Amino acid sequence: MFGKKKPVEKIDKEQLELIETAQRRIKQKKRLYYHFVIFLIGALFLILLNTVIGIGEQTKIWGLDWFVFAILAWLFLFVFHLFNVFITHKFMGKSWEEAQLSKLVAKQKERISKLQAEVEKTHPLESTALTEKKTKVHKNLTLIAAAGENDTIGKDNQLIWHLSDDLKRFKTLTSSHCIIMGRKTFESFGKPLPNRTHIVITRQQKYQVPPGVIVVHNIEDALDAAKNDPQPFIIGGGEIYRQAMPYADKIELTRVHERFDGDAFFPKIDPSVWMETENISHQKDGNHKYSFSFVTYQRR
């Protein structure tokens, strides 16, 4: 009864720019044409004013009637308009403006690089101290996670697998300690885990949490809140792991020996930074759908 809708053809950015340029050029040429017509009519009108009606008949400039200079001035404006439409646009159009802008930006970047080099040269100690402050490792700060072979740790804010031994290990290691997490990870629990101090990182200024849960707004404040714990744990999600890795001293990773489709990932472990100190393998069985390994890394 109803026909199918015809597919709407999409215009890419380049085609859209060509269309806009063509429309702009048409408007410019129309204005030039109107200018030319008005110029002709106006020139004829000035001549009639002087020769037929007699306005300014006695006015001479260098021996010529005044309307000659008026027409020449108008002609100059028309030639300028003509030059702008056909010459200036061709050599100093949008592409020329973008090229000039790129040159200016490149010069500014070069100048900034030189200034940074001078600052580092004249204040090397301050520069080094700032770098160390940003990457200061916290003793015994531990990242604890379970990740697939492709570093997947979850999908839709949920675990992809259920490994009872991994959950028992997580409980044993984190009990009586501070656990630092992002808001989404905290909300995935449903309620706070027993016998642990929860520190939640969120951008929300008025985020509501149960009594005893600590809310902070960045990783540095989270580490400061856990400073009295001899071994705080980072428990996720992916972005929190990434932010915390430069500060961490240890990684407790459950490597699930399977590749999974997910939307959250554990950061790549750089072997030049991290040294594997323990690896305990577990084969899949009736309680575990996948084989996995408990792997411990220590910062070199």
C-alpha cells in the first residue's frame, strides 16, 4: 500500500564546499552585473543633467566638464569590483587564506617550542621536579583486574565472565583495604562491598553515596584519601586504570585465556616497565568456563 521511501543521497563535506563556493560566486557575479547596469544608467543620467538640464554647465575641472570626473570615479569603483571578483578571488580565495593561516600556526608552534626549550635550559631543576611530581609512584599501590587476551575487562558496565576463584582472590586481596574506582564501577555493585573503604572518582559535584563512601574528583585526591592504607587497590574501570597506572607499584591481573567482545579495556602492560614475578595457571572446569592465570607484575 505504501511505497518505500527513496534513499536520501548524502553530500560529503567536499561536495558541500563546492556547492557553497559556486553559490557564493553566482551572487558575486550578479552583484557585479547590477553594478555595471547601474554604472551605465548613472553615467547617462549625469551627462543628461549637465548637457540637457544644464546643472553645473559652467563648472569645469582642468577644462573638462565635472561629470567626466564623476563618471571616471564611478568607473574606478566598477573596475575595482571587477578585479576583486575575477582576480583577487582566484589568487587570494579560501585556499589561500587557509595556507596563510597554516603558515602562521606553524610559526607560532615553532616559537612556542623555542620558548619551552629555553625554559628547560634555564630552569632544568624545576622542570625535572614537575615531571617527577606528575609520575610519582605510590608504594604498594596495586591495580587489580581480570582481562581477556585482548585486554577486555567488561561490556555495558558488567563482567563478561564469572570465575569463582577469581572473585575469591579479589575478596581476599582487597579486604580491609581502600578500593579506588570510577562511578560506573561503583554503581555496578548495587551496594558497597563489605569490609572495604570505597573511594569513588566522579566529575559529578553532588554525587550521592551511602555513608562511609568517599567521593573525590580526580586520581590525585583519591590517592590522598587512601594515604593511610599500606596497600590501596585500583579496581576499575578502564579509564581509572589508565590514569592510575603511572602511580602504581604493582599489578594483580587475572588473565582470562580467551578473546572477548567488550567496550572497556585494561591498559597495555609495558614489559620494559613491569616485571612478571608470579604466574599461577588454572584450567577450565565445571566451575570455570575459561582457563585463566593469576599473574603478578612489579614495577622495575
